[in-house]
Amino acid sequence: MKKISYLTSLLLSCTLLIPLTGFAGVSDVATKAAQYAESTYQKEMIESLRQLMTFNTVAIEGVNSPDNPAHQQFKTELAKQAKTLGLDYTDYGYVVIIGLGDSKQRVGMITHGDIQPFNASKWAQSPLTLDQISEPGKLIGRGTEDDKGPISNALYAMKSIKDLKIKLNKRIELYVYMAEESDWEPLRQHIKHHSLPQVNITLDSEYPVVTAEKGYGTISMTFPKTNETSSKAYISEFTGGFFGSQIPEDAHANIENANEKLLNKIKQRAKSHVGMSYSYQWQAERLSISALGKSAHSSKPEYGVNAITHLADLLAVNHWPKNTSGALVNFLNDHLGLGLYGKKFGDIAYSDDFMGPMSVQPTVLKTTDKGMQLNINIRRPSGKTTKQLEDEINSTLVQWQQQNQVKLVDVSNEINEPFVQKSAPQIETLLDVFSFYTNIVDAKPISIGGGTNSRLFPNAVSFGPSMPGTQYTGHSEHEFITKEQFVLNLKMYTAVLIELAK
């Protein structure tokens, strides 16, 4: 009875527009609806997230999303939730659209249902289980922040608006794309053949409003396989990394013909490494070193501690024989080091006044039939052309090969363009709502290192779910969102949808 009474009073106040303490651009209807959402649906929203997280929606190489059993099961659960909430649901294969209303004018919310891989051994509970126990106040698990949490936020924002029968002049559509972390081409194809909402917000980034995104890139090269050995100490193995958009927290090296003197030099150098831990094992004259750093989204390398670069730096006590792993370690130390922004990589480093510096970080080492492949993730701002970057990269690689008498193979550069949104009409509305609910005055648009689907949709900018000044945990081995932030997101999304659609 209390819920019915509360709902009735809110409906009346929304209809009559009873004055509240206001804020420019935030209506009474929006603030009351957000209050209703917070008071009514916290438990249900958390349960929605719990159910969506149970499906391991990591992409499977060689399997299209519509044929992936876990993706099918996830979408079945999503359809069930949408139906229960009284929302319409359409499945286009790679793209699911959940809607409220029937106007030709539309507001879109862009999210994704796929997740990044995880190392389950690094989590207190299964990363596919919503963990609210290990660290009270946090919702821990893969997808809580990126991007299943925002899906649940959006569903219950729409449900709250529906409950209150708020008259909208625009239809609301929630887009859930199923291959954001692996392949954007199916979304591009969908967009070619379907009309899109005229105004869009992406729930896959940061507040207050993201109007610029760096371009994602990969510099790839393979250090050729050799059978070269030495009577002196040499590196027989150097491995590390998990996937391209994660700062790696694990790396490992084997050194043959090692001795105590070498080990002591290495341990002495380790003392200068902040945020790293190392373990050492002997087997005959082989010294094995395992490095543990801290994973982070590769668009925010400052939040991680890169195990690959730190382990290479640990081994900088020598310039190593140029077999596969030795040449690799020498290159890492010569042109990457412990820096984040490519200042040792020839002339590649640069910065933009708004978007900040380009980041340059090794993220994956992969054994192939040709040798050891090194993938370096870059996040490039505006300020240089793709050709200029490619020329600078290639010049550095050519010079290093000549100086070290090493012939790299399968050298390639994939460098995507940065994105700058200059025309989205909803920016001021988003900033008003953000300031109203956070008390952060004079909020301004920001730039991020990551890339979202905003760049594919008309008039699109990103709006949350991560607060400015806090660590973004998506892609890390400790992904979470606080319960407080989860509820705050619900309130802001509810208010924003009303302001944009009424």
C-alpha cells in the first residue's frame, strides 16, 4: 500500500508540477521521477545485473555473436526482463533494441552486452557472480561497470518513466550491441540499413560528458624465432599480457646460465619499482622470474602498473644476446621503458591541449610460428596525421633493426582516427543534470583515452557510468562499481531521459 500511495502522490505532483528546489535545465518532473526510481527499484535493478552477469559473453574467436550460446542466453534473459518491465524488445542479431513509446522522434542510449576476458583465479568470487560480500559497498564482477551495470540502470530508468505515465514527445530506445569489445563492423552494417535516434548518449564511459575520444591503435611486430644460445647468461623466455585493451599485470622470464651475482643485481634494481612484486625460482642454472603489477584499462595506463615494461626494466642490468626473447627485452628497454607516453619511441610522442598525450603501452606478447609477437597499444589524440605517425613508427623500427642487426617480421600498424563531437545539442542538458545530482558546479565536457560507439551514432556523446577523478575499473581484474554510484547512475539516467524526451 505504501508503494501505491507514493506512486499516486508522485503522479499528482508531476502532473501539477509542484515546485521543488530547482536547477537550471532540470525540471520538477525529472527530479521527482529520479526520486521515485531510487526509492522503488534499487533491489530489482541489482537483481537485474546479477542475472545478466551470469552469462559469459566474452567473444569466441571464429564464432559470430548470434551463434554464440552464451550470447543467445544473455539475450533471452534480456528479453525476459524487458517484457516483465513492459518494454518492447527487438533482436537484430548483433544488436538488440529495447524501447518505450512510439514517436518517430527518438532518444537513444547506447550500451553493449559483451565483456572482456578475465582470469578467474584473481577474483575473490567468480567474476560471473555479483559479489557484494568481499568488499561491502561495492558490486564486484565482470561487466558491473563495463557495460552490464549501465544496461540495468537504463532498464529501470525506463520502467520508472513508464510507471509514472510521464508524457514524452520522443521514443526512448536502449541499444545493446553484442560485439563492442571485439568487432565493430556488424554494428556499422546495422547502422547502414536502419534509421537511428536523432539524439544519443553512450553509457560506456565517464561523466560529466565526453565529447572527444582518442583513436585506438596497435603497433605489432614479431621478433623472429632463433635457436641461438650462449655460454653466457641469456633470456630463453619472456611472456606477458592478456588482451590488447588491458594494461598487463603478469609477466614471466627465464634466464639461462644465471648466477647469484646476476640475481643480486636484479633484486637491487627491483627496489626502485613501485607497485610491483617479483618472485624468483632456481632450477639448475635457470632463473625464473614472475612479475605481478596491476591491471587497468589500457586507455588509462596511469591507473595500472605494466608488468611487461617493469620486468623488462628489471632485466636492464644487461644488454642481452639477441635471440628471440633477448632482442625483445632489449627493444622494450630501448624504446618503451617505464614511461606511459612513448617519449623513448623516436619522435612519436605528442599531446593535444584538450585530449592530452598519446599513450604507448605494450599489452600482449604472443608466441607464433614465426617467433614472439609484441603488440603495443596506442591511444592517439588529435594533432598528427595517421601518415605522420606511421612514418615516425616505421623510422624508429628501421633504425633499431639496423643498429641491433635484428630483422623484425610481420610489422604492421593499425591506427584509428580520434573522435571529436562538435554538434550534440544535448550537452548542456547533460551537464545540468550531472551538476544537479553531484553538486559539482561549472562541469565541462572532457576527453577520454578510450573509444566508444558514440562515434558511430548521430549527435552522440558519452554520459557515465564512471565519476571523474575515480579509477575506471572496466577491463581490470578487479572490476566493480560502488552501490552508491550504481544508484546515482539510475537517478541521473532517469532525469536525463525525461529532459531529452519530454
